[in-house]
Amino acid sequence: MRADLFFIKDWIEPQSRVLDLGCGDGSFLALLKQEKNIYDCGLDLDPDNIQKCLQAGVNVIEQDLDKGLANFTDNSFDTVLLTQTLQAVHRPDFLVEEMLRIGKKCIITFPNFAYWRYRYYILAKGRMPVSSDLPFSWYDTPNIHFCTIRDFDELCDERKIKVLDRTVVDDKHRRSILMNLNPNFFGINAIYHITR
């Protein structure tokens, strides 16, 4: 299981309604269904992922996140998930607002582009970073909106979004004292639990 998913699993209430935006192969929803008896629904565009969801017994809808979530009513889910996808949508601010409209609580994870190793890579090589966490070249990356922890904190302040919890982890997926000192510099992944 991806490290960010390990951290957020405890934030999901048993027997709750969970929507996973960009759910991939549905393995996380399947795990939550098995361990927490949730009502699951996933959204994805990739036909292979949709097939894998169906094979895993996960409810899935083929839907483009960039077109919004108008097909869902207000407060229709207890938790809406967006893991490692925020940076790949055209209007991340609009999607966050839509998530908060349809979900009582939302969990968002994203790579922190202000991480010190990414900064050093750009400084030393003069190129966009490529690593195991960011495996794409600049011209074929799905990441179109580079976001930092500070950027997301400011969005939450501007939109009056309440942060219930925030976890920042390093490249070993650990929380450390450095995360408290300067999460924007030392954190590679940000994990937010938000509500209105």
C-alpha cells in the first residue's frame, strides 16, 4: 500500500460513504470495504482501471474530474478522497470546492514541489526533477499544477477551509522533528484532512 494511504486509513470511519476521485485500480477502496465495511464509489477515466475496479467488486463510474462533480448532490458522502491527483487536474481549486460540497470531510494528498531535494535538483542540474517519486520528464508528466504545502495552506485560509489534520512525511514516509520545523522544505508528501 502506498504510504499516504497508510496514513489516511485511520481517518475513514467504519460503515461510512466514501468517494475516491481518481481511484486507480480500486485496491484502496476494496481494502476499506473489507476492513471498514464502507459504501464505496470510485471515479476514474482509464478503461483498464475501471475494469480492475469491477473485478475487485468496487463500484466505479467513468468520469473526468476536470468536468466537476455536478452529478453528485450536496453532502452525499461522508468522506471524499483525492490522493496524488490534485496536481494533475486543470482546476484544483474548483475540484476542492466541489469535494467540500459533496463530502462532509475530504482527504487530499499531493507531492510537495518545494521539497528540498527537488529544489536542489533544479539548482544543480537546471532541469525539472525526475525521481522515483516524480518519474516523468517535464514533457510527459501528468502534473500540470505544481503545488507546495504553503500554497495549499494559503488556499485553505483564503477559502475558509478548516484543516482537521495535516501530516507531512519525508522521503522515507516518516514524520520527524524536521516536519515540525519546516514542513514545506523537508516534506515530500502532504496529507490533509479538511472540512467546511
